[in-house]
Amino acid sequence: MMSEQSSEKRSDEIVEYFSARVRQILGTTVVGVYWFGSRVRERDKPDSDYDILLETTSVLSEEQRDAVADLAIDIVAEHSVLLDIHYYTSDEITRPPFSRSPFVHAVLEEGVRL
């Protein structure tokens, strides 16, 4: 679970837009969108990427992943930023071995759920 502190962290127009659009594209397949990394910790540099974990109900089809990639490309082109998107299903996040991963643990503890 996310800490209370992470829910108070700053918001960002780009990640808010990504979250809203990916939910429109994938619908109820999206369980959660987590923003994490240096931008959330406010240790970013002007060229830092946006780290996003996309939690879904099931593994995305090639068509679905392509649609998310197209969205990311549009954001990159419009805002001159990079998005680093990680895809995990709810089962992967809640069951071993991924549930024991320091990466997944850090995202859930420090990330901002959008």
C-alpha cells in the first residue's frame, strides 16, 4: 500500500493526462496507474523521465500495448519528455515472485497512485 506521505506528493499535468487517457483506451482493464521515481521524490533534473507502472487485470494484448505506446509517443512529441512505462498485472503485483521484488515494493510504498 502507498504511504500517506505519497498521497500528498505533487501532481503533474503529464502523468494526470496519461492516466486519464490510458483509462479511456483500456477501460476496466486498468487497475492502477502509479507515478514513481525521481520526479515524485522531487529529485528530478530537467531531462528526467516519467516513471509509470501500469497495473492491469490481465496481460495486455499486442493491440492494447500498441495503443498505450501510441499514447506515450504522442506525449513525448508534444512535451519533449520521456515516459518509462512498466506493465504488471494485479496477480504479478500481489503474488510471488514479483510481490517480493524490491522494485514493486518501492513503487507501491513511494509512488503516487493516480
